[in-house]
Amino acid sequence: MSDDDNGKVRPDMGQQENERTLQLGPAPAVPPAVLTIAGSDSGGGAGIQADLKTFIANGTYGLSVITAITAQNTRGVRRAVGVEPALIQEQLEAVLDDIDVRAAKVGMVPDARSIETLASVWKAKLKKDSDDGCHLVVDPVMVSTSGHQLLDPGALETLCTSLLPLATVVTPNLREAEDILGLNAGDIGSVVQMEGAAQDIADRYGIPVVVVKGGHLEQQGTTAVVTDVVYIQSETKITRIESPRIDTQSTHGTGCTLSAAIAANLAKGMTYLAAVQQGIRYVNEAMQAAYPVGGGHGPVNHAYALQVAPVPRPTLHNPHPFTDYLKAQNSALWTRYIRHPFVQQAGAGTLDRNVFIYYLKQDYVYLKHYARSYAMAAFKSDMPEEILVLSGIAQKCISESELHVELCAKWGIRGEEMERIEESWASVAYTRYILDRGACGDVLELLVAMYPCLLGYGEASASQAKDPLTVTQGNPYWPWLEFYVGEEFQTTVERGQRMIEELAQRENPSARRLERLVKTFNDTVALEIAFWDNALQLHSAG
């Protein structure tokens, strides 16, 4: 502190500055640096633009050395001009002299002189695969997605003899693998031939890992998947990686993105196989998350993994993210529900007969209200497709109640008796809660309130059917379980899942809204448990 001219004590400015500095806290962890050596894509979907997006999406710090400048968009490459080899050298030396690069990827290098310059600097600055060295991932780019020649035809030999032997990983597609091995176009036409090509390339050029990409492989019976082949030379091991084949125009820059993702993963310390597997999955999901850009082959969505949302977009790997989110908020409660003693005893055939009859009567009453709830949801919806699905589920509830009548009839309980049942407190609490959610909330909240019944019966029955203690022959309760395990009911569950996932994605609920939906879901899970508890307590009381 110091005195001003009026004798007042004023804070020392240096102290204030220190206090502001202290408020910043400790420095964040430094991500590993990864370098892209490639051409520039003015359309932003491939080249260094795609690589830098991929680096940051995969938790690394991106650096770049530009080897060529292209004028291109999603429809094609209009012109490509190589950067002078001397400038490529200066860029590369500037980066390596200052920054600890943990991995690098090489994409488009347009001519033999540029390749030789790159190889010379790399050998002078770095040691291949040493403990303190730098992984090099080479994507041997030769032709663009639109068919433009990106590598001078006379530079292929230089690429193979000067650059490939420096690589840790090489990632050719089918045509590139054929060119590297001197084969004719179409010579690699099967997964087995891809495996042979990967091993041949690794052995010929001393490359630790070769990934032959199978996206262009057209093989009968494999239209639903893409198979990539990984050969690890030190283990003489071949691994096939299968991914869902995505029907999309958003394929521009997928090769660049994969090699960049592998480099980022190696920089983070992943094993060879894990780095490739995670890279392939990243590209596949980025394709699934892509949005339209331009009128040709658009880019993938490199940033999908950075989009912070409590409920991510559905993918083929995770088709029900909203459902998973709801269950995960209280997984112990959900497990108590789907592995309830009532279901386990029914599966084993040890459930007390009077308990089961009591349950059937109460569930008969419950299903009437449940059907009303789905009819209410259909009434609230203004989407014809939703109305059709919701009405169908309401009809399924009536079919389910008819099963209860049939089962009770086998035990001498007449239909008139079913209609005179006094509703239990457990049923009243449960059904009125659902109807209240419908009266106070919207379609999504009402469906979330009803979701544990639909989803839970599907999961509980499927889990119990696989239980080794479940008895099917001579078990009077098996027809009840079999109904829920059956294809018809499971299809109804899938339709309900798709609808609720679509509603959640359409709304993209806020954190506050999610909190309310989770509470509604957990409340009805607890009410489902209480419904079965109530039936079992009858037996205990008796």
C-alpha cells in the first residue's frame, strides 16, 4: 500500500497486477504438438485445413508446413501450385527448431524435389521411432476425390524410396497401394488381397505399420460395412477393422482426416493399433455427423467431438444417446428395476401364484390408464408420423391387457371379475403421476414419464430370458415373459425409442429441461419398482 497526496491509503498497482495474475491459477496442461505437411484446400474440407481441425478435435496442438496451394471446392480442384522446395524447408526447420513435435503427417507433396527436400530435413532433424523421436504418418496422396492429379507422375519413385522408409505409418487407399507396388488398377479386389498388399508394402520399405483403406472396395455381401486392414510389422500381425458404411456425399478429405487423427493419437501415446482404431472411428462418426456444404462431395464434421452437449447426436455406434443419458443418471435404480425379484421369480417359476394373479389384475387396470396416456400423447402431437406410432403403442397396450385376461382365465378368473378390480395404491400413484405429466407437460415429458414401462419391460424380459435360472418348460409364468421377449413387443420398444430420440434431438433440451426430464424418468422408474414390490408384499403379508 502507498499514500496519495491527500494522505489516503491506495492499493499498490504492482500488488493489484500480481493479484490479477494469481487469479489465473496454474497453467493448463500442454497438449502434444502435431505437424501437418500438406497442401492447402481453399474449400476447407481436406489438406491442412482438415488436418488442423482434426488435431484440435483430438486434443493436440496443430502446426503446419504448406507444400502446395490449391484452388478447389466441393466439386473439384481448379488449380494446384506447389510451394518452392526452399520455402518448404524453411517452414519445416522453423517449426522443428523451436517446438517439440511429437508426431507429423504428410499429405500432398506435389513433386520429387519437394519430397527430397522434406526427406532430407526430416532425416537431419529427427530419428525415426526412437524414444525421443517423432512419429511420421504418410498419406500417399496422388489423386483428389474429384480425380485431379496431385502428385507429378514422375515423383512416385521418389515418394517410395525417399519418404516411405522414414514413415511410422503409411495409409494408402486401394489405388495408391497398387501404384506403390507397381500393380495394375483393380489388382487389389478383395480383403485378402488388401492384407497381402499391406504386408508387401511394409516389408519392401521397412514400415512399422501399414493401413490399407477399403472404402473403395466393392465386394458382394459387404455393402453394409467398410473393411480397413492394419499390418503391424513387428508382430507380423494383420487386423481387420470393420466400420458401418455411411451413405453420404460428405466424403471429401476423409483420407487426410484419418492420417491426421492417427498422428494425433500416436502423439498422445496410444499403441499403433489403438491409434488406428480410434482414428477410423473418429472419421466414421465425423461422416455420420456431417452437414451439407457445397454442391459436390462435402467435408466431414471434424468438430463433432467438440460440440458440448449433455445428449450427443445418435450415431451407428451409439444409436440411443438420450435413452442412455436418462438411465445413466441413476443406473443403480434402473438395475433394481430390470432385475427385480418379481421378474426373477417369474423366470425361475418360483413366484407365488396368488402374487402373480394379483399383479395381473392390477396391471390390467394400469394398462387402461397407460393406453389413455399414449392416446393423450397422440392428441398433443401435431406430427402425423408421431400420431401413427403413438396410436399404435396404445393399441399394443390393449393387446397386452388381453394377454392378462387370457392368463387369468386359465386360472379360473373370469373377465367380469377383472372389470371389478379395486385399484391398488401403487397403481393409483403411478398412473395418476403419468397422467399429471401429460396434463402439465408436453409430448416429450409425457413420453419420458411412460418410457420406463415400455423400455423396462423390454429390457427386463430380454435379460431374464438369458438368465440360466430361467425355466421355459412347465413354467406357468413363461408365456407372460415370452410376450415381452417376442419380436412384436421388442419392435414396439424400438419404435418408441426412435421417436423419443428424435424428439430429444429436435429439441436439444437445456440443462434445466434435462434435469426435469431426468426427475420424471427416475420418478416413474421408482413407481415401477413400487408396483412390483406391492405385489410381492401381498405374499409376505400372507
